[in-house]
Amino acid sequence: MNTNHTFVLGRIEKEFVVQKKYKPFNKYIVLHRAIKTCILNKEIPDGCLLPSTRVLAEALKLSRTTVNKSYELLQLEKLVVPKTGSGNRVNYNDSTNTKSTSEKKAIDKDLYPSISQKGISYLKNVSLLNRPHDNNLAFRPGISPIDAFPVNQWKKLLDAYWRQVKSSGLSYSNSTGILELKKSIRDYLNISRNIKCNHEQIIIVSGSLQSLYLITNALLDKEDTVVLENPLFPNVRSVFKSSQANLVPIDLDEEGINIKQMNKIKDRKTKIVHSTPSNHYPLGIKMSLKRRQELLQWASKNKALIIENDYENEIANSIENVPTIFSLDTEDRTIYMGTFNRLLHPSIRLGYMIVPKYLVSTVSSIQEHSHRFVTPSLQVVMYQFINKNYLYQHIKNCIAVAKVRHDLFVSAFEARSKTMYIQKKPFSSFHVLAFFKNPESIAHEKRIIDELKKYNITVFSLSKCYIGKPKLQGLILGYASVRPNYLKKKVEKMTEIV
């Protein structure tokens, strides 16, 4: 008998003893009341498998007929659902929502310490995050062709790790990441992005949001100024706003973030500029070489740091590779951010950032106090994945698969949609933008998004990406993770609604 069954049996036995005190009752009624009380008091979890009739009969010294009668009564009340081949499972229904005698009364919040201002700020801004809790792949932005991920290669590497790992490898790990992975990322970035750095500057994280969390805690005090591209990732805005920074949104032109607008910022001490130069999210603008140099000059003049969030650079730079801001920086004032979550799959939770030398100790200390470290097994496997050339092979395959799906999605959508059109731009991302043909339809954006969810289609709002009044409104559509046959069916359903 497993631990869960032992626990459930113990709860029933205890309550059975209590219920036996109330006479006169047949034994099956006593057992029925005992189990029912446990369920109503939520002492047995929803969906939990109850002991078999044989086990329960032996434990309580009852006949199996008595136990069967008790279970039949519980089934009639729909407190228990019989499952063929697996026994009887607890089923929470409306009857379990009634207030039980053991349920605690509402507690006055004044009896507890007050929430911090920063805690309130994070709570207030969590609605900004684009993180729907669903499993929809159509047409959720930010997901790569996850069906193209080489699962068997990864599995073999992971199996090999656990076969070879020593007991010392199960202890605490370096908070900033294991040496082998940091050196592999350093070499990978040197080859792919001409980035030259010391491996000690690389911090291994679970993803971009953790990078931003570490940076905001290392650099920002309340009311410090942060310059942001407008529009931008809602998640990025949420982190900076929650840190209680003063946010200054700057528009984009055809070359990237508008330097002329930035030059008009007065009487504000700017500490950070956040940018997505390879492939601006969500508009897809690639920052020109000239604009990158101008941004570095502006940052130098204002003693600010630049966060170069180089998401999806592998796709955006597959045709034209513009030098990174980091590689152009001669003053060590660029924080370079990258993630494997978008390139491999979101569940991997592995990313990295390169921080200026003067920040390494501070960021490392915050990491040590909070997230501690990314699991070493994941880091070792990623190191081998890079070293065995699997990452390069996957990137090449990923781009090829995504390109086919991009062209299929765009052609299918434009052939069927009467109310929206796809943004005209070259393939450079795992998402596309769809704009309304009729300006009056803009008012129905939220209704359309909610309606699509009913059919297991997830899309993001373009207007939600803006700070202040949106200049453009439409939908952000992710196509890359959807297989071609399924993609066509989902486009048909979506264009019936949109």
C-alpha cells in the first residue's frame, strides 16, 4: 500500500471510530457517514483513490458487502465516482462547497503585518504579464516549432548525466552557473554574434524575466528612470513598473528607438535603456547600425546602461547580421540578454545574460539570496547540447520549419480573412501581426480574443504592448509551433470569428 492510500485509510479509520459512538446505526451507514464527513471537510483530496473494498473491510473488520453498500451510497450522492479498473475516486461537487464545521472563518487582515510597497507593486502589475495559463499552441506567440525539438538527443544526454553523476554533483552549485556551460555560451556567442566577453560575466538564469528581476534589484531605486521602447513586451514593462521605477516610453521609427525623443528627456536621471535591436517586439523593426552607435553615445553621455534583449536573434539575423550593441560597446555599459526558452521550448527554463564587470558581484549576490542556482543537470546537458553541435543543427532546422509554417499561415489567413490583414514584412520571427481593415473593428479586439479562447486559440493584444494610448491595434499571432494540417484547421476557425 502506498503512502497516499495509508493516509486516506487512516483518516477514514479515525472518523469511523467517531461515528460509531452515534447509535443505533447499521455498520454501512456508519462507514458511509465517516467517509462523507472526510470528503465534506476536505480531509481527502479531490480525485483521490479510495481504498479497495477488500483493504477497507480488512482494516475496519467489516464485510466487503458492508463496504460496498457504503460506496454505493456515496456514488448516489456523487461524492464518489467509480472508475472502471481503478476503483472509486473522490469527486468534489457542489455539496462539498458548503461551509463545513472544520472550515476556518475569514480572518481580519489587520491581524497580520502589512504587505511591503514593492509587494503591492508586483501584485498590482501582474495583470500586465502575457502569461495565459493554457496549453493552446494555436496561435500563441513566443513559441518555437517545439515538435522539431530533438527530444531523443536531449534524453540521451540527460540519461548519460544521471548514469555518470557523482554524489558530489548533487550538492549546491555555483549561483551564476557551472563553468563548462558559461564557457560554451561564451564561445557560442563569439561565433554567432561576434561577442567577446569573460565567462565570469555570464550569469545563468531561468529566463529573461529572472534576468530583469536581478538587474532591477541591482540597479534601481524607487523613482529611478528607465527608458523603454514603445510598444514593448508587456512582461518587461511589468517588471520595471513593479520595481517602482519611473518609465519613459520612446517611440520607434524605421531605424529603431527614436534618439531625437530620447534627447528631449530632461531633469531625469536615467539608469537603464531597454531595447530589442535585432527584432523589435512586437513590430519586428531591426535597429540600424547607425542607430545602435547613436544609442551607445546617448548612454555614455547620460551614464546609463543599455539592456540588449537579443530575443529570436537567430531568426532575425539569419539573412542580415547587424553587429550587436554589446560588440560595439567600448565602455562596458551593455547588459546582453539571451534565452534558450524561445529557441528550444518554453518548459526548459534556461537563459543567460552578460553583465558589465562592475555588476558581476552584485548580481551574483542577489542570485545567491533568491533563486540560488539553475539545476546543474539542466546546465550540464545544455553544455553538451552546444558542444556536440546539436544546438547549431536545431537552429538551422528550426528556422527551416518555421519559414514553411510562416508562409503557409500568411497565405491561409489572407485567403480567408475578410476583416484583417497580415503586416507586410520579411520572415524574421515566430509571430506575425494582423491589423484590422475596418477601424471600427478595433473596439472589438478584447471580445475577439475572448471568443477565440473558447475554441482553444490563444492570441495576444497589440494594444496591450503600449504604454499610454496605443498607436496601432491588432493581434499578435504565433504560428511556429502549430503543425501544418492543424494550422490550416485553426486558421479556418479563427477567420470565421475574426
